[in-house]
Amino acid sequence: MLAFTGGLDTSVAIPWLKERHGAEVVTVTLDLGQGRVLEEVRDRALAAGAVRAHVLDVRDEFAANFIVRALKADAVYEDRYPMATSLGRPLIAKKLVDVAAIEQATAVAHGGTAEGNDQIRLDAAVHALNPDLKVLAPVHEMDMTAAEEAEYARARGIAVPAGESPYSVDANLWGRAIQYGVLEDPWTEAPEEVYTLTRAPAECPNEAAYVEISFDSGTPVAINGVEMPILELISSLGIIAGAHGVGRIDMVENRLAGVKTREIYEAPAAVVLHAAHKELQKMVVTTGVDRFSRAVSLQYADTIYNGLWFAPLREALDAFIDKVQERVTGVIRMKLFKGDCRVVGRKSPFALYST
């Protein structure tokens, strides 16, 4: 079972796995809201030599079981990153293991490399779910440059995408992560070309937007009084916030493998929802719960980032978080203006506040 993105790395991995391991390769591609035409990805997998190619729409599961859980925990890595990429990895691992059982596969493979976080996250998640599965990292094992991969693909009749971007982009419905290219220099300002979800502040409207976000037991359920499913809510809020330049994050973060990396993130809906949820929870819990919740948030974020979603610790933290969320019901009013996002109003039937 190969987690297949449709990019050059995983396209080349198909014939490499067949040649090096004598493997019969079946691919799995997940729709996490990345906005690509996944039928084309399926065709590319089959053209590269896969015997079967699964494409699964997991957006609802991703939103309900991963994004909302992290939101309730106020889990933001190193105070800034809402972990769109990190949250997607345990779901990818889960589907790899699920489909591997259906296909009676003995091994799974992915496009992670030793320098990044993903190989550690995916390896840990797969082993937690099914320790009998062998986990392969063909991109790491191949150890090819991009030019060598392209030549390897051409020699085997695999189409090579023209005009490859200098950046590495990972996107899903919770946000985008951009790295490499000129971004590797932490002194260089990120060029506007890397942003697609958010406007530059100078190009934003001259009037602020006010958005009222309703929560029910910690879950966002409505925008400006209009109830909607979580997928629609994330999409709608992302469009509004992005139009006002909200959601750009430029940071140097500590990676799981022990190195520091400069990353650019775009997460307009995530930034607004985390700010709103955090404010509402603070209004409805006691001082002791508020203080302890901050420690839980830090631990929860580290647990996700470190690839330990399926560890007992995360389940134990959820028990505390779910208890706290019983009171997190109410409405937060946000003001969005030229890249700025701030709370300007809050109300709740459980508010521990008296005029």
C-alpha cells in the first residue's frame, strides 16, 4: 500500500518498489480538502504501474475527528502553527492500514524522508495501529535528486510534470504549508507568490469585517447566526478571513527530527477559530481550569506534532478536554481588518462574568 500524492516522488516510488522489492503496488490517495482533481491522480498512479488505485473522500472524518478535536484542545504548536499538515498524517496512516487489511498487503509505503517530520509520524502511527505491517520509505531509500528522479521516470515512460515549483506545498482544508526555495533563508521575506488563500494587507478592504462564531460544547456550529456543517463553516470562514489578509504565519519551528526549519503557513479559518475558541473557553471556566488547560494545550500540540495521535496520552487528554467543553457554548464576535484578527465581543449562558 503506497500513500500516493501524484507528485514526482511517489510516482517514481511505484516502479522503484516493483523493481527493488518485487512488490505489487496498490495506491491510496485521500481527499483532505487539498483542492486537486483526484481522478487525475488515480490515472497517474495506474499509468506509473500501480495494479489498483484507491481514492477516498475523508474530508468529513478529517474535520470531525481530527480538526475539531485539536480545536477543542486549543492545540497550536509553538504558539503559532495550527498543524494542518500534522493533523492529516494520523488519518493517512489510519486509511493506509485499513485499506492494507482489505488488500491483504504485508507492507505500507509513503513519501516521507528522514529530514522531515512525516516519516517519523507515519511510521509511528502505522506501527501503533498494526505492528505487523512493514513500513517502507522509498523516497528516503532511493536518495535521488529531483533531476535524477525525473530521468528515472522518463526512462520508464512516466510523465514528468513541467515547470516544477521551487516550493514544497502541502495543503488540506485546514490550511497550507510552504517551504524550500527562497524561504530557506530566514532573513528573506516570503514573496507574495507563495500565498493563495490570503490577500496582502495592502490589498484588503478598507472596512473591517465583523464575524460572529457560535460554538456548541466547543464545536463551531454557525457563522453570523447561520448554522452549517463543519466543512462548510471552515470553507466559508476561510474565504472571509483570507479576503481580509488573516491567516499568514511566518515562523522558524523546531522539527521533530531535531532541526529548525523556516515555514510559511496559510490558515485563515484555523487562526480565527482558535482565537475565538480560546477566548470563549476562558470566559466560562474557573481560574484553575484555565491555567491547567494551557498546560494540556501545550502537551496536546506536542503530541500531535510528534506523531503520537494514537498514543494512550492523547486519549487521556481528550477525557479532560471533553469535560471542559461541556461549558464552552456561546458566541464570539471577531473583527478582521488588513491581516489583524481580534476578539471584540463575547457572550455565553455559562459565562463566569457578572456586570
